[in-house]
Amino acid sequence: MSPLRLHTPLDQFLIETQRALETVFGNPPAHRPNPAGDTPEVELDAGERRHAAGLMRINHVGEVCAQGLYFGQAAVARDDATRAHLLEAAQEETDHLAWCADRLRELDSRPSLFNPLWYAGSYALGAAAGLRGDGWSLGFVVETEHQVEAHLDEHLETLPEADLRSREILKVMKADEARHAEHAEHAGARVLPPPIPGLMAAASRFMKAVAYRL
């Protein structure tokens, strides 16, 4: 059996470029069935449809950011187990990305125009966190997932009551995010010191305000 080929810097650059292009411009398939499944589509009025689309666009952006964050962290992870954990979580976030994209199409809407910028910023943040060490990198995972859980709770409360399909998707996403945070904690995540969580929350509020419309 021939030995495994080590990635050169050029190999790694091409891998990361492909991941970015697939996330931002492609349509990566989900590995799990869409949670909406056979949930019936209920007619929404124009305002409800517009609001539901805005919320699902925010969630789609969140998954674009999660891909950037996890791939950036994985690219510089020092421990193979940490890298495997990050890439496994990224795969589940790819499912979320595909489900949100499906729902946006059903709502006759589109992803954020700024997805390339969201991805690039998240990738840079992930790489910067990873370079501080795997414990800090996992700490970013925990804080990110807790903040995502909070905004998913908010979306579940403010979605139009009749939008059952979006609701089913968000419920599974929330359970996945909680599990990602728990696994990162068990893997040795460090607690992020102030003001980092606050800065992350402020950046998230800005992203959500823009993505709701654009």
C-alpha cells in the first residue's frame, strides 16, 4: 500500500478555495433528509412570506459563517482529533446550509448578496482563533453555538405561526448546535474572556440586520 500523500501548501490552498466556492456559490448537498420532509406548505400572505424569508436568509448566512469559521479553524488545528471534530461539525452545518437554501427557494427568495464577505471574515476569524491553540479554537465553537442557539430560539418565536416547514428545519438545527457546543466543551474548550463574547454578539447583530434584507 502506498503511503498517504501529504498536502503541500498549494494543495491546501486549492482545498480551501474549493470549499469556499462550494459554500458561497455552489449548492452543496445535505447528507441528511430535510427535516421539513412531508410537512405541508401553508399559504402565507406577502408580509409573512417576506418575514419568513428574511429570517431564513439570516440562518443561511449563519451557516455560511459556520462553514468559514470551522474550515478556518480546521486548517490550522494542531491536534488531529480537534481537526476531525471541526470537520464533522462542518458537515452537519453543510446540511443546515442546504436546508436553509431549499427553504429560501420555496419562499421565492435568495441568499444574502454579501455571502462572500461573510465567509471570508468568518474564515479569518476561525484561523486566528485556531492559531491561539486548540483550546481557544474550541472555545470559539462553544460561544458561537450558544449564540446561534439563542437566535434560533428568537426565530422560532417570531416565525409566522403557519410557517411549519421553516419551523421544523430550525428545530433540528437548534438541537445540532447544542450538541456541537457540548462536544467542544468535552474536547477541552476554554472559556472566552471578556470582551470577546460581547464583540461576537455585536458582530452577529450587525450581520443579522444586514442579512434580513440583503
